[in-house]
Amino acid sequence: MASTDPMANITVMIIEAYSHGVNDYIEYAEAHHELPFEFTLLRYTPQPWTPVDSFAVQQYMVESLEFGDDPLILSLMYYKMGQLANYLNPPFPPIPQVYYAGYNGPSNATVEEEAENIWPINSTIAQMAYELYKEWDPPFISPHAVGHSNEWVVCGNKTATGHPILVGGPVLGFSLPFIWFEAQLVAPGYDAFGVFLPGDPAPVIGFNQHIAWTLTDVEAISWGTFFFVQKVNGTDYYFNGSWHPIIHYYVDGVELNWTNWGPIMVQNGSLALVMYWLGNTYSNDFGVLFYISNASNWQQFYDALRHWHVPYQNFAYADVYGNIGDVSAGIYPIFASSGGGIPYSPDAIMPGDGQVYVKGFIPYEDIPHAFNPPSCFIVSSNQRQVGPSYPYWYGDSMSFSPGTRAWVVYDYLLYHNNVTLQDMMRLQWNNTDLAAAWSMPTIIRALEQDSSNPYVATALSYLEGWNYTMSPNSKAATIWFYIYSEVYFNVIYGLFNRTGFWPEFSAIRPGPAGGSWPGTFGLPSLDEDVIYLLMTGNGTPIYNGSVDQLIVNSTIEAMKLLESWFPNGNYTWANFYGFYWPSLTGAKALSVGPLSGLGGDYFTLNDQSGGGGGPLPTSPGPGGQSWTFIANLANLSDSYGVYPGGQSENPASPYYDNYIFIWIKGEYLPLLFIGSPQGFAPSEVTAEVNLLPSG
């Protein structure tokens, strides 16, 4: 392939050179007794690095960003609830959305019918699905958490400089050493700055002399993970009217059995539950990142992303010529029915005997993208990228973010001109909770009807006049979050109990605000259902009681809980959300935190949840904005960014965690994009290493 594919050829060359460089350093470090401290602590000697190791890093990121179990959950919901499952998880959210790639017209009836055409499973398949769901824990392989990342790009007509500004804030889990490190790579014909993953030779996010780019997760089509039920007889599987031999793979002594769809995950007699995961698709991500980091215009950038297959990522773009764009890169399958009708929904488990098949993929030119839109800005914060009139199935509302973060940016940019870098910095750390803003009129009205209750009166005194900002010193922020959580528990968990979903499938425990509570996970569609109930005051059909009384009861429960924890009434939001950086060695002494941050929650741009941390005083969040990045296309050398970690992996180094204490305050560092080594001021140089060719 390398001889016929220029990108593959370059990738092979880069990966091999990278491996040689890593091994040269290992050899040098061992000879000079300079191996990182962790190797001594863990009593481990590093093995020679190979290109396979770099591709393993790529595949690890694919698994962490593009792997899901939503189809298992939806099928089990449909098994117990029938059509109510489609109401809970509709094709399109019931609350307003920002569709950056358009298609805002009337719903495509065929696509909507496909999304709701769930294949009914029997009790045997239901138990197989539940068994598989429970096997995702322990987390050596676990479904991707709901995304929290943000990106937007503004054209020069709306900025003070007259040139674009690009903003990126990918949310990832925290650790020490951190997942990112910064570098500028310079070679003949190549000059790029960015953040890198260890093991990845190209910048993932960054800029060169012509363009800047950043990424967020797309979160479409069931995370690229699909499930089929097939008949098997021990040696063969049934497909398209005939039997075919099962393929056997052996990895480290473990036998893996594959059908045409993928690995058999669970088998019960003659039935097998098989996973079709697009993460197994070849994707030259290293080559694409190298190409885009060396691109000088939109066309080169756009053409390179044609080769990006997985994981699904939104690539925001801006250039020094004034152009802006975004591409939701990846390969999106088109499912069809062998009978010619509407296929079963890929959002749920499908029959694997050939009734449903993949007839192709959405053409690259038709995948969601935008270039120089009339609005003069693009926002992509894990919300659905395309509206109801999009002509292809693109997944239901179970995986996309509720869209509150996108709306905050959209509204700001719609009504502001001459925006500055400082404006974008403040916006990136904005703590406005739109779910609260949308819900509060209904909540206030309900509480005013029962204000004689002391718990209700206390809540009302804080919520009236609140500006919906999740500030650290705000008690109203805490009260809102706990009222919302109690409403969620009462509505969703009550429904689970009434329909028999619980206790039969009690291990499936979604939680409010994207799974912010410990022991829960996020299902955005359920958050959207609860927000819609609070926006409208109408709970039908998922909640048929009085919404006003629901709010009052939930408020009383919330206030009792808060006052039991803080009898002195000091339940400010800073006591509930924070950050923790665990050492990769597991040593607590090498970890940092918990530290209280600037506020925020799952619904805000400044997201402190990171997926499943708080909001308990004893459970700081495991992640947040992993790289706050502002690219100034008027002068890329005047760009800013910081990540909450450090450039060194040595715990004894002052550079092990020094960025944390800049990031935690919402501050930024200038990104030094230097034309030559002589361009650094002496105060900016801490060490110098000269690499000489061998021989």
C-alpha cells in the first residue's frame, strides 16, 4: 500500500523515524542513568519502541473516543417499554439545537422512520445484551463517556483584528504525567506548533504559519458501534441464506471468534451477539495529522481529512487568508434492508442474518461540514451537527450533547462584533447554565405556590434573581443542580421502576447532567427529556403527575440533603466541584488535588465534570478542559494556550505540574512560535539538546 498511497508512504517513513528516535533516547537514558523515575518505581525496563506501539496509541484513543453501548441500552428499553423508548430517545432532541452544518428544514420522514424502527428482541437476546453490558466493567475496555468538549471559530468580520480567531477546549481525563505535551517541530518544508500525545509523531491540535485547527468529538451514530444477532452452530454462522465458517484469531492465548460482522461477544446456544465496530477500520490518522499540520489552505486541509475514518472528530479550521470551516470527519455507514423497505434502526440491536446490511458510506462531500458560512462563525460542542432534513441516518439523541454549551457560544457571537482574544478567553471559561435558564421560570412558579414550606422558602430566596451562573461562591448554583438532579431521579428512575426496566436491568444506571453523579453514566437524551419537562411544565408521557408538585417535592429532598451535609448553610458550589490529577503510577504522593476550580457544570462551557466525578464534596471530577487554546490568525505568534499538567514527567521537576496552577485560575500562556532557535530569549531556554546524525 505504501508504494501506491503517498500518505501511507510518508506515514511509514515518519513512524519508523519516530521509533528510531525513541529508541535512541532509551539507549542514551539507560547509559546515563536518566530513565524517568516511574521506571524505577515500577521496576520496569522499557522495551524497544516499534511502529506497532504508535499504532496501539492511536487505537487506544479510538477506543476511548469512539466506542459505545447505546444500542444495547436502547434495545433493552424497547424490550420493557415499547414505543415509550422512542419517546425517551427520539431521533431529534426536544430542546433547541445549533446545527452548524445546516439542514434545519422539515424532518426527513424516511430517516426518522428508520431511527424509530427498532427490532424487537426476545428474553434470551435481552439477557445476552444485559450480560454484555455488565462485562464492560472493569474499565479495561469501557464505552466512551458523554463528550464535553468545545470548539468555535470566528471570521474576521466579527473580530477586532479583522482576522479569524479559533478556540479549542477538548475535555479529557486528567493524570500526571498529563496526556498532552507541547512542541514546535521544524524541518525543511515543515514548521508546526501543537500539542502531542506520547507515541504520536504529529500534533493533534495546533497551527503552522498558514492555518490553525482544533478537534471535538462528533458523537454520532452510536459511537460507531453496532450489534447484530446471528445464528451459529459451533463452527459456522448464518448469513444471507447460507452458512459460513467462523474465523478464529488467537491473541496472547485468547481465542477470538469472528463472523462477517465482527467478534462474537456473547453466545447462548445457537444465538450469538456480534459487535460491528468501526474502530476496527483502517484509518491513517498519523498521516492525516501530518498532512493537515503541513497544510497551507482549506482545500489541502479538507482533502487530507478524506482519509480520516475513525474516530469521528469535528475538525475546526481557520487560516491567515480569512477563511473558516469545520469538517465532521469519519466514515458513516448507510444501512439498508434486503427486502427494499425501511431497515431496522442501527441505534439498537439488529438482526445479523442479512435482513440489514451496509450498502456503503455517506459520500465524503455529504458528511457534515461548513466553510465560510454567512453567520461568520461556527460552533461545534458535541451537539448534533446536522438538522432534521439531513438525508442520511445519523444516529438518535442518545449520544449527542444536549447543546447548551453550543447555544451559549452561538448567542454570544450572534450579538457581539469586534470580539477580541480576551473576549474569547472569558467565553471559554463561561459558567452560564442554559439548562437552568430554560428551566427556572417553571421552577420559580412552582415554588411560589408552596413558599410556606421552610425548605422551599430557602431555595426560593436564593433562586429568585439568580443569573444562572455556576460560580464557586454561589449557593443558588448548588440548589439548582440538586433540584435538577432530584427531578431527574424521580422522573427517570420512577419510570424505570414502573415499566419493570428496574430491577431486571438495574446495573444500567444513567445519571443527571451527563452522568455527573458517581456510579452513573450519561445519556444526553434523558437529560434533554428532563430539561424539556422543566421548560414546558409538561411531563407526558414519561411523567403523568403534577410537575409543580414534582418540583416542590424534589426541592424539599434537595434542601434536606444539602442541609444535612452543611448544617451551617455553607453549601456554595465550590464545595461540590473540583479536580484531581491521579499519578499514572497509582501513587497518591505523586498526584495533585483535589483543587477547587472556577465553577461550571456539565451544561456550561467551563465543564468541571469531565464525565462522572462530582457533585459530592468527597468526589472531585476526573477531568475537564484539557487544552484551552486561542489561535490568533492575525498573528499566530500571538496565540495562547495552556493545559493542566506539565512538560516534565519527573515528579521532582518544577515542570511536572506547574501549568495546573495557571490553568486552574482560567489564565493562559503565550504559545512561543519561533522562526529560528536564535529567536528565543535566554530567559526562555531551560535546556538545550543537540542531535547529531549517526556516523
